[in-house]
Amino acid sequence: MTFISTDYAIFLFLIFLIYWLIPWRTGRLIILLAASLIFYASLQIQYIPLLLLCIFFNFGLALSIGEPLEDWQIANSSFNRRRLILLWIGITINLLLLLGFKYIPFLLNIIGGIFNNNQIQDAAVWVSSYIVPPLGLSFFCFEIIAYLIDVYRGAPPTNSLLEFTSYKFLFPKFIAGPITRYHHLKNQFQTLQFPTPEKITDGLWLLAMGAVKKGIFADRIGIFVDLSFENLQRAGSGDLWLATVAYGLQLYLDFTGYVDLARGTGLLLGLNLPENFDAPYFTTSIADFWRRWHITLGDWLRNYLYFPLGGSRVGLTRTCLNLLIVMLIAGIWHGAAWGFILWGVLHGVALVIHRLTDTLSKQLSIEWIWLTFPGIIISWFITQLMVFWTWIFFRLPDLKDSFWVVQNLWGTRADIQFAHLVYVEALGVERIDLVRILVGVIIAMAIATAFRRGLKVQLNWPIKLILVPLCFFAVLLLAPEGGLPYIYFDF
């Protein structure tokens, strides 16, 4: 069952009816948990017992970490040391769970390569072939680690196993986020109210927008991206640049489409999930990009890694080192491949360069240069060039493929049949027409951003209600048959 499907529409409609017909909070949580288990079972039923066991373990561990503190306990270093040990046990076990499913083949390949041992490399192939990681495991583990740390820092642990399990398995956000904190949703669980007509309309509008982004734009663009990167040796430099830009748009529209669908579902259930994107392709610095791209991951990295390392309070050199460490972790979190690691390192280097440039500009009192129109255009171009160029390593995590693309971004002519096979036969357009379509998408994104962020203008709910069925009808007509899998399901 996927978000853009008739099955999901029927599923959500039935859950909406049953959920709100029950008058008491506990009953609604039971329905929510049952719906989440059914949704996950439709995708990977075999991992439900393991995930439930992990939830039960962390629930009990948090209760031990968050025992009510008396004055003598606060002053007792051995008691606080015990809490710290329990926290590290929880962090270690959750990271080992993540490591065991996602990174063992990668590590075995490295070890096999170092010692030139074919048996170890064969074992890596076997593991990657026969052991599929649970969907949403990276998000699952990061949320639990955040919960344990919050409890250690003084937030009260929950005494309700039902509430905690409902939070962890919450089906709109389980597989690909947004990453949420338990205490944010706990308050909403305790004050559930039937949504107003405006809220219901907003929920339906988000569902419609998510379906349009994913079904019409991301999946259509993704067909070209897949054809191009699967035929690297035949593509020319212009095709590779076009595929790189197209992948950046596909990734954004795919992920924001998923988040819109998740947030729309949440609103219908009386829950407000956090936004995860805020026009990141119109930022003028890499630091601002990371404040507006995958916002909840950025918040997690900032609160649970960057600040504990000292943040920017430990001098310029240490700050730059902290930025590199954080982005290295971000790269590793996305996947077990050298391409993701290099992607994270490159973003870390870009953040370091931005920090050094910002510091130097302040010392020389020339910050005003970046506020002029030419300065804004130049900084935007440099930022987005870096972002889109590094997407190559994200899309092609095998460094052999990604370096081939980088080396052939200039001066390579396409195979004589490439344009005809990819553009004309597969897509039914000429290359210039595809360029116009992508430029049109970017312009539409810019206009929407200008209205929302600049003019603070949004459609009112009656207009949204009229447009919702038109959007769904457009998806039904224009989305490719079968669709493409969500990109972030792999992470």
C-alpha cells in the first residue's frame, strides 16, 4: 500500500470514520496503532515483531533513565553516572540495530578489500541479497535516540506504552519522516479534537499537492533521470547536466510530495506534523540551505550532535571540525556507500568555507556585498551549483559511476542514438522541450515561494476545496502507470 493508490484512499477514509466515531482518547490511540500496524504489514510484515521488541525495550529503558530525581540524587555523581550509562546502552543498541541491517555489507566489502579476501566479499554479497533492512529504520532509530536523550536531559518519560507505541508506529511518518519528537506529539495525543472544516480542507489540500508533486512531476522527471544514469556511456555532457538538474528536482518533489501526504494524513487525524522543507533551492548560502532542506534531520543533527560537540562556542577551528563531523554523519546516515560519505564530506567542506567566508566578511566589514542584488545572484548561483553538483554522488553512490559523470560534464558528445531513444521514443519530446519543462517547473516553484514567503499569500479553504478533486483527477490522468518508489524509502 502506497500513499498514491486507491487502496490507501479507501484505507484512510475508513480509518478517518472509525477514528473519530470513537469518543475516548484511548480508543483512538488503539485504532491509530492498529491502522499503523496494518499499513506497515502491507509493506514488510516480517519486521513488525522486531520493531515492537525494540519499542518495548526503549520504553522501559527511558523509564529507568528518567526516574524522578530527589535532591540527594541530583548531587549523587554515581546515580547520574548510572543514568548516563543507561543512555549510552540505549544509543549503542539502537545504532547496532541500524548498523546490523544497513552497513554490514559495506563494512564486509571494505574488510574483504583490505585483506584481499574473496570469502568476506562473497559474504557481503549474500547479506545484501538476502537481508533487506526494515523500511524506515534510519528514521525509527534517530527518533528513539532523540527520545532517550530528551529524557536524560530532564523531559518526563511516558508511562503509557500504548501512547509511545502509537507514536513510534504512526503510519504517516514512520517510513520517511518527518523526524518527530515524542513530547511534541504527546501533547497532541492528549488534546485530540475533531478537525475544523478549514483543517480538513488543509489536510485534503496537502494530500492533493503531495500526489501532484509525486505522481505528475517527480515520477515523470524520474523516468528521464533513470534512463540517463542507466546509460551513462552513451550520454553527452549536456545530457548529464540536464539529468543532474532533473534529479535534484525529482528528489525535492518526491520527498516534499511524501511529506505533504504525511502531513495531510496527520491533519485529518488531528495531528500536526512538522514541515520538512522551506524552498531550499532558493537559498543563498549552504548554511541556509541546511536550515531549509530536510528541516527535521537538520534539527536532529544540530540538537543531538552539533551542540553536544560544542557547536560554534569552541572557537573557529573546532567549529569547522564540528561541521565536518556532523555532515560526515549525515552522509553515513543516508546510506552505506562511499558516494553518500563523499556527499556528506563535500557538504561539510562547503559549510566550513561558508563559515570562514562569513567570519572574514565580518572582520573586513564587507557583509553588505552579499546583500546587493549582484551579491544575492552570485551567492545563490554558487550555492545551488554546489548542491546540484553533489547530487551526482547521492544519485550514483558507486564512485566509479559518479566520477565518470563528473569527468564527462564537459566536452563529451552523446551517442548518436541516445537522443532519439531517450527523448523521442521514451519521453516523446525533444531535448529542448524537456529543458523548457524543467525551467517551467523551477519558475512555478519560484512563483509559489514568492507568494508564500514574500507576499504571505495563500489560497483560502473554499478555493482549495474546489481544486482538490481537480488535482486528484489530474494525477489519475497524467501520472505514469505504476509510478516510481519513493526515493527516501531507501534511507
